[in-house]
Amino acid sequence: ELKDGEEPNPPEEILILRMLQLMCEGHYLPNQDIMREQPLNTISYNLLDDFVSYLNSLSRLPCRTSTCAGIRLTALILEVIQGPCEGNQVHFAMNTELVEALNRLNRAKVTHDCVEDEEIELKKTSIDIFQGLVEGQGEKSGVYDRILSIVHLDIILLMSKNASFTGVNENAEPTEEQLILQTECVVLLQTLCNFRPSLYDELGISRRVEDIVGSGTAMIEIIWRNDIHRRFFYVPRICDYLAKSSKDSLVENVDRSNAENKLIDFLNRSHDLYREVKHQQLLTEMNLSRVFSLTNQNRATWISFVLAVVLNGFFISDYSYRTGEPTISDWVNNVTTYINATQTVVALFTLILWLVVRTPVIYQSYLASNVSRLEAVLYTATDGMTLYYVIYLGISLLGVFVENYYVSLLLLDIVVKDATTRAVLNAVITPWKALAMGALLQAFVIYIYAFYSFYFFRSDIAPLCDTLTLCLKFTLSYGFQNGGGIADSYEHSTGNRLIMDLTFFCVVLVILLNVVFGMIIDTFSSLRAERERKILDTNNRCFICGIDKQIFDRSSDEPDGYKSHIKIDHNMWNYLYFIFLLWEQDKDDDDGMEQYVRRAIAANEIVFFPANKAVRLEQIVSPTELVRRDLMGSVDMMESNLNSKFDEFQGEISSMLYQLMQSLKQDTLQPSAPPPTATEIILEFNDDVADDITAITDSSYMIAATSTHINTNIELGIVDMKGLTMSVTELLSLKCKIVVNSMTTFDINASKVDKNKVVAFEDTWCTLPSDVSNVEVSVFNNSAMRSKAVQSASSMGEAKLLSSIVVNLDQIRQAAGTDTEYATVSMKSDSSTPFLITLKVRPAK
């Protein structure tokens, strides 16, 4: 136990763990596999077993030094399975006591010299290991069953709640590290419940995702390994700095031309938003965020605009020509002076806020686009909004120190604040090239009419047309102002000027002027239609998957299915928060899914977004599908029962046939050869007998052997079994039943499977009396698997008979008479299906 202020000093060899961890960084699969086996070496060492052995020892030593060593060791174990590395996952789960060691770590409390933060870190890593073991495992994987049979779900459920699981400060507010651990426990429980839905009811966990998401926990759906996955995660606190105005700007300005461009633009804009929140975090650390924030900057602009409206309201109500000049009363002048000064101060404050809050972000954006620092400074200084706030302040100062009529210009700020008024201005700005060419054509046409008026009709409007310049000004001014064109400025005539007056009216006023107006109106209409389309897309189509609102509403049993979907399943801000989470954490800490998403973002790819997919829709089952599933379940159950009864009948027939063959051959069999003197006895089938028996049944293996009967009580056990071509999960579920008679049976379960698929059995001995000459050893595939976890009865399968062996005990008793502690007897078949079982025998005690 360490003294106060003393730091733990793990052995120097602990650096080897860090070296091995670095070898596997980035989920490098070849090095991960090398930890388990070295196929090119003469002797292969399995380091995974050593890791678990070391962790077992550390989990039994409650002290700070063992905790620090455990943190490094669990980090290594996590690194060798993430990616995922399926070979290491299976070995850890099936062939080691890793889950048991993790259970002890999770149940440990802060005792002796242990530190709370270090214990939390160790528990978090242990939960991450559980997630790493099942990462990428399919629904039929035995890893899930193995973990559920051992893991202590009660302690994980406790850690997922807002309780003090460290034993310190039970009433204190959870720290961020505790909240992260709680979230990781929620994620693990949801993963296990998705595999075995009955756990929802048994553990008292809500099936509604709405009850899980919240309190710092969010959920998204991701396409990974050609399947859609739900991912729960802890929302980093940096997301709190994202301003509402920034969210509104993204929703309004994102490219919605199609679903693909929308998501690509969303990824592009996420970089700028991340720079924004990082800068706001810096201001918070400098204790400046209460003043300098985007929220305050937005409020300041509205205050400035309201003051400008109030000022102009006073001017409208009181301005008059009292003394031959425009003046206002003294009290109004005093009030407007103070308001004008206040408005100028607010405008100055707005500019300062912009320079402090937004300008550094703009500068960083330019640097990120690979421009020089000087160019970035110039581009930032000439940014449109920066210049706008400088001009705004300048106009405010002119209103204070020069004349009041400058204040009226500040009302145009509404164009910046409102999208509709901005659309009116854009209707003129957007088609500026077409409008410019139309205006140029009009200017040329008016010049032509002015020239002809100067030559032929100057006397009708003298002296306004004494020079060509005056005539051009007259034609341009009066031609547009008069409803009938320049003819309204002349005396009406039906003489030579008639053609010019009519053509001017038709060409200039009717055709050219309306063409210009038409371009503006068409542009405004298209902008309005585009805006309506954006609003429709925003309100009636999921931003992430692009599925229409009506599909969710019709498919949901609850009202507002679409709202629940965009709030819980495909919340666009949760995807942004997950991206922020990836950028906040070290890339070496990524699991397989996080690494996949990080690389996709770096390549500006949207493959991880669930386009046209949603778990909520996939979970919906039609009545026809429910009936089909019920029928299939009934058929499967009947088939399983029939197979089980057939296997039992087959075993009985095999036993009867064997007894019949023994009776028929009893008179012709020769005395057995004396037993060998070696401790191990190999009994081989006679080829003719084996062929005959195989012809009767493929699943029966029998031994016909006779020898001198020895009147001895013996104890019989099973060492191992090899030769069965089955998966590791199925081999672990094997059970041998030794049948002495109808009333006496012994069950021995498989305990371990090595890499060569040799099945080791429990160390159990069966006492056989001297009057027993034959026993039957039957091999079953027990799909129930000795479950220790809570599981529903419907998930328990029935044991299936694989084979039966009838063992003659005469030679077995001879082996039991050796001087060793016990002897082994191997029995094998040379038929078409190899099968070898090793029995152990000793005299009864």
C-alpha cells in the first residue's frame, strides 16, 4: 500500500505491454494474430493466455499499483481484439477466463490506496473489452452465448445508472468520467439485449430507445460491414458550445439539391462548426465566454436594429420645416441623441464581438485550405460580413456626428437578418449579368431616340435639346418617368413624330422595360420556389436517410412516428456530435466502427450514413410475416422433437444389435490376448465388425472385445475427445453420458477446447461395481451450454445424440490394476468417420 503522495511504481517489464500495444495500433491485424500464434515459428506461444493469467493475478490484488498495471494490461487486451480480430475474440471468450477476471474488476470498489479516477478508467476499459469481444460478431456467434453465460449483468446494470459505483461520495454529482462509464455500460447492455431480447424484461430495461437517449447519451445509426448498426455514445461537453444561430445557418444554407450533396455539404460544414466550438471552448477557458459568444453577438445585432427602428420612428413623428430647415423639437433631439449614441456603442460592440468570436474561425478556415498566413489575413480582413459590420459602424458614426438622415440607411440591416427580404435583393443580384446586358441594350436604344430627336425634333422641346447631351438626358429622364414615354413631354402630334413616339413607347416601355422586370420576377419566383422546396425537404424528409415523413407515420404504431425518428434515430445533430467525438478522442482509441467512420470522413465519403435505411422500419413486421414466423417456429420445434426421438430410437437399436451380435459370436470368439504391460492401452475395432456396424448406422461406434473377467471395482472418467469436425462452440457444448443400467447414469461435460479442437472434459470419476461388464458412453451436443446467465426457457435447446460407444470393462479393469495413479485407455475407429476418445481408469477407493 502506497503512502500519501507516493506514486505507483510498476515493474520495468510493464513497458513490454506498451510495446505490444503499439505493435497493434491502428487495428493492425497481422500483429494482432501474432499475439495468438506464430505459424512460421517452430514453437508457437500464445501470449493471450499469459495476458489473462496476469490479469487474473492483478484482479485479486486491491491496490493502486495493481490498478495502474491493470490499466495498461487491459488497454493491450482491448487493442488486440478491436478491428475486429475475430481469432483473438474467439480465443479470449471461449478458451480463457478473461470474462471472469473482468467481472472481478467491475465489482471492485475503492479500497486501500486506490484512486477513484484510476478505478473508473480501469472499469471503463473493461467495459470496452466486452464491447470489443462482440464487435462485428454475427447473431449466430458463440461469443455472445459464452459472455452471457458468465458476465455479471447486475453490476453492469448498476454502473449504467446514476449511482455511486465507486463507494465514494454517493450523493455527489457524477463527474464526466463517471458519465462516460455509465454511457459505455448502457451501450454494452443494449448490444447484449439486441442479441437476446428476453434480457430487456429480465433486467428491467426499457425497450424504448426514447427512454435510453438523454442525459448526455445520444444514438445514431451507421452502415458498417454491410449492415446497419445502432451506436450509443456519450455526447462530449464541447458540443454545448455550438450556438443555435450556427445550427439555423446550417439548416438554411446546406445544399439540398439531392440527398448525396446534402450529406457531403453537411460533412464539409462540420469542419467549420468544429473550429467554431473549439474557439468558443478557448474563450471559455479564458473566462471570456460570458461576453464573447455567438449568442451575445446575435443579440447585439438585434438590439442595434431595434434602436435604429426606434430612432427613425422618432424622426417620422417630429421632423418638420419649422424655421425653413428640417428640424426636430428639443426634447426629441435630446432623446434621439442618446439613442443614437447608444446605437453606435452597440454597433461598435457588435463589431468587436465579430472580430473576437468569428474572425479567428474564418482565419483558421483559410489556413485549412492551404493558403499562406498573409493570404489568410487578407482574406479574413476582406470577408463580407467583416466589411459589413465596419460599414454599419461607419454609418452609425455619420448619424451621430453629421446628419440624422444617415440613420435611415441602418434599416437595410433587415436584409441580413431575414431570409425573405434577402430573397428580394437576391432576385436582382442573381441575374445581374442578364440585367446588365438588358440595361445596356436599353441605353443604346434610348441614345438612338435621343439622336433622332436632336436632329429632327429639337424645336419641339427647346431648350432641353440644344445639345446632344441635354437631349440624351431629357430622353432618358422623361422617357421613363412619363407613362407614355417622351411623347408626353411634347405637344401631341399626328405628323412626322408619330412613328417615333409610338415606337419609343412600344420598344422601350412595353418590351425592353418589361423584359427587365420579367427577369427580376422570374428570379424571385424561382428563389421562392427553391425556398419552399427547402422548407418541404426540411419538414417532410429525414435529413440523414432521406425517407419521406409519411412512411414513418404510417408504419408507426404511435403518433408522430416521423418526429420520433428524426429526434432519436436520425437526429442530424447527434451525427454532428459523433463526428466531434471522433475528432476529440485520440485516433488510437478508436474501435473498429469509429475507425471506419473517421476514415470515411477524412476521404469526404458518406458511405456510413444509412441512406434509405432505418432500423425503426426494419423492425416493423407485417401480420403475414408474424404468421409465417409462428408457423416456421412450430415446424422447427416439431422437427427438433422428431430428430431427438429418432436419435434415441437409433441408440436403442444400436445397443440391441450389439447385444445380438455378442450372443451370436460368443461360441466362435477366441480368448483375448493378454493385456499389454504399458499403462496406455489402444483398442482398435475389427475391420469387419466396424464395417458391419457402420452399415447399420453412421452415428454408432461399438467395441467388441472379450477378456478374462477381473473381479474389481473401478472408477472411470473421460480425459479428452478428438476427431469430431465441429465448431469450437459446438465442441464446448458436448456432454458424455455413461450409462451403467436403466437406473444409473453419469454426466460429464466438456470444459475446454484447444486450438487443435481437442475437447477436454471435467475431472469427474464414475464408480463402477465389479458385476458390471459393459457400459455405454453416449456423446450429446447440449445446445443449452451450462448457462449461468439469465435467459428465457424458450431459448434452451434439447440435447442431441451424436454417437454411442459400448465399452467392455474386462480389459479396462486390467488397466486399472497398474501401479500408476490412473491409466488412460484410448479407443478409436478406422471406419470412414474418425473418432477417438481417451478414458481414464483407476481402482475404486
